[in-house]
Amino acid sequence: MTVPEKNPEFENLLVYLRQSRGFDFSGYKRSTLMRRVYKRMQLFNLESFGDYLDHLEVYPEEFNHLFNTILINVTGFFRDALAWQDLAEEVLPSIINSKKSSEQIRIWSAGCASGEEAYTLAILMAELLGTEEFRQRVKIYATDVDEEALNQARQAVYSAKNVQEIPPNLRQKYFEESGNRYVFRQDLRRSVIFGRHDLLQDAPISRLDLLVCRNTLMYFNSEAQGRILARFHFALNDAGYLFLGKAEMLLMHSNLFTPFNLKNRIFTKVSTVNVRDRLLVMANTAEDEANSRLSRHLRLRELAFDSASIAQVVVDINGILVMVNEQARTVFSLSPRDLARPFQDLELSYRPIELRSLIERAYAERRTVTLTTVERYLSKADRQYLDVRIIPLQDTENNFLGVSIAFHDVTRYIQLQDELQRSRQELETTNEELQSTNEELETTNEELQSTNEELETTNEELQSTNEELETMNEELQSTNEELQTINNELNERTAELNRSNIFLISILKSLQAGIVVIDNSFNILIWNHLLEDMWGLRTDEVLGQSIFSLDIGFPVEQLRSPIRDTLSGNNQFAEMIIDATNRRGREIKCYVAITPLSGTEIEGAVVMMADIDRVNSMISVQGIEERRLQQP
């Protein structure tokens, strides 16, 4: 599979995000990351990733918008309904039947976004167990790296559109309507626990019966996927199930999981030797071991430990930091107040390297785990290199007490090694001829391996393409939802404008006088029905025409001067009586009143025209009618 060449500016941006905000996106697929970051850059017309890094330094509030763009939160209740149906009919009953009636059932929804999948699990389990037994036995842990999405999930409030995929009977049973919103039942909500969790850095939740992680792995590269799946394998019970998204096949990880229902991406754990039970037994003996630590010899060892020349910490079997020597306090800015704190709460547990998974590996393999040349960033320019050793500590009965973690500073050694390497480059030039002969021999072996590699490459490319298409589909779905929101707003504004137009037309029709509205260029904007009757011109014939271009029985040129005075603001009201001939050829006295059409400034003029004889006639008729009504 061809790997795209790395963009140095983009890699610098990822380093900056890791150092300044603790978000490590190095395990994410570069193509997806670059596409999402470029979407933010377009908003500010930025051409390069270096320019965007400068923008982040000047405007730190942009971090939240960037993270929300990268972490695509596309989810839904009962998403891929057939897969959920098989889970409810085959997997969940199997989990329940394998448990005693008093045993707890533990489920983890990893990458839960705004919580729809976690609540879907709660609904299915409550249907199988009944609500009372569900509250007593089931714990659903829902995690994500996006705090904003987690806050929405904790509220458990969803719109009518969000819950439309839930069958009506289940929606009525498990949600309470509040206006046009739906709220998940509070008594069942307590069994769903939300928390922030980074799949690449944080230790996994353990002793799980079911792990749901749908359409999340596809955002990571193959190396990161392998690390995450190893943690999932550790987190599940031997009879546990893994439920993935439709684009995630696990073809390259058959040593960890085997298909249970491949069509719907449901897998079971491949059992391995497990030391978890022995670790839990050792936790119960902590009180006896605490007494032994009071001995005089152990105190002497502690003093020697504290004065050691290399940084060293000790973490007990329960994950609590119990010892830190003076060198470690200096190098990692630790203090006595950090003692007795959970190790996972300390920055040291994941920086400069993720130590929690390595501690689990030392326990599982019952041996010292050593990492060399671990890079630690002290500043943008300075780096420190450490050799890290995780040593499992056991008593005389080979029971685990905890681990000792030693950090040996090899920065100077690395620097000397680099200098030596530069010196050797001249000698390597001489050796190239010898290496060439060796490479020819290796070529034969490589050709034999090429066929197998090509097949594996083709498989990985197909899997990567499938994941990329699914990622783009979710991005398009997210964009479609944004466009739908904008369209709804435009429809509402259009409806308001139509109501205003109807209201204006009704007013104009109800007036017993002709009304013509013109703009600053004397062009006609409104021509009501009484003017049509008076002068014989329809509305569609005069709209957009200059009022002074009309060929009617009214001497329009007599209006030019008063209209100009009105438009210039010199006259707020003008009225006059003008002789005219209506469309029937009858001579009339036409009353004309001119007023400005004002907004923030004068935008035109309103001209009212009325046949004086008609108005007088209406007034006379109205007076007769009023006198008639007043008679006893």
C-alpha cells in the first residue's frame, strides 16, 4: 500500500497540538486529518498548515472548533437496525444466560459521541431484564475524547428527529416528552456512566461482557488500530463480545478476535493466559503487606531508593503511586502530595510515554519490560532521551505487589552516538561495495516474499479504502445536517416574508384611495387596485416603469417638482388638487398627497390619489346611514 509522503508543516501542527493541548493525533489517518483541518483553514482563507499553526497561537479559542471538526460525531439510536437486532437476539441473551442472577453485567460503549448508542444498549438490556433488574445488575460505561459531546450525552435530551428511528412503543416507554424534546428516563439514566477516555493513551475499562466501538477504529492508522485492539482484548472477559461498525473487519487481527457474526461485525475474544484473577487476589493481601513495610530493613531500602542516581517510582498492584525518589521528583515535577494518588491521574502515566499498558504487559508476561531511547519534549527545541524499565515486583510466593519504573537519562549517550554516527559515515562509503553484494543475495529472498506481500497489500488497501469511504460518508452526513438546518432557517424567513407581503397587500386593498409607491429613481414599486380602476392600467403593466412615463389622463409632470422635494427631504408632506380625466373619460378633481418612504434614510415616496367627488359621495352616504341608525 502506498503511504502518502508526510507534510512537514502538518507534522509540526500535530506536534504543537500534542504539546500545548495534550491531544495526540499521530495515530489518526493522515488523509482524514488533513481533510478536516483544511476545512477549518478554508474559513480563514489560509493556504498552508504553517499559517494555521500561527492562527492557533494568536487565537487559542480556535482549538475547540478544530477539535469539534476533527472528532466527527455522527451517531444515532439503533443505527444499522439489522445489526442491533442480531445483537439483541443472539449476543445479549447469551451474556445474560452465562451469568448468575446476582452477577453484574458490564458494557463499554467506546467513542459514544452524544450518547445515542449507549442509551440504545440501555433500552435493549432493560427490555431483556426488566427495568428493576436492569438498575441492579447493569453498568454501561460510555466514553469519548470530545467533552462537548459528553456534556450533551449526560443531559440525555434529544430532538424529535434524533429519536425517530426508535420504535414508537420503546420511545413511549423509555423517553419523557418535554415540549418538542425527548428526555431519557432518569431512573435508568443512572446506570449509564459517561467519562472522557482516550483509546490510545488511557487504560481500558476491564472485566467487560460486551464492548461496543462502532465506526471509530476506521479513523486510526493500522498501527494505532492494533494497539487499541490489544487493549480491547485485555478489557474483555474470556466469553466477551466485541461489536464494531460496518466498515471494520479485523482481518489482520485474527489472533485476538474471531468472527461470531461477520456480516454485522460481531466478534468474540480469542482466549489467552490471563493473570487478572491472580492480580485481584493479591489486592486482598495489601493490608498484610503494609505491615511488612514497617520493618527496619525495608526502611533502609527506602532510603537507598530515595537517594538513587536515576529517577524511579513504584506503583502498587491497585495502581496507586506509593514511592517516588528524589531524582524522579526533580525530573518529573512530582511532590510528596502525589503519593497515594492513582497513577493514571498523573501526567507521568502517559507522558513521555503511555506507561499503563506497559505495566499491564509486565504483569501479563511476568517479566521486565524495557523501552530504549524514549523521546521527551522539554521545549520546542530541547529533547531528552530516556531508557525506561518496568520491573514487576513479587513476594516470595511469586505474587505481584506492584511495579518499579526506572528512568535512565541517556541523552548524552544519544548525542555521542549521533556524533559517532557522523564519523562512521565516511567508513560506510567504503562498505557500500560489500553491502551491494549482500543486497543482491537478499533480492532473491525478497522476490520470493513479494507475492505474499502483494496479497497482503491488496487486502490492506481494500480495507483502507472501505474505511475511507465510510469516513467520507459520515462527513457528508454531518455536512447535510448543517445544510438542512440552514434550509429550515431560510424556509422560516421566507414564510415570515410571505406573511408580511400578504399583510401589506391586504392593507392596500382595504384603502379607499389609490396608492402608488416609487423609489428614488421614480420607478413604480406598488400600484394598488383603485389606481387600476381610476386610470385603466394593470399592476403588471406599470411595475418597474417611471411614473413620469405613464400615458394616462393624469398630468403626471405636475408631480415632478413636489416628488423631488419629498425625496430630497425638503418637504415631509405635500398635497394638491389636480384636474384629470379617468379611464372612463370623465373629468374629475383628483386629490393628491405625497409623503416620503423612510427607513434609516429616504428610500422613495408614497403618492395617494383620490377622486374628490367619489370621496364626498361616500362621506354623504355614510352620513345618511349614521343618521338612520340614530333614529329611534
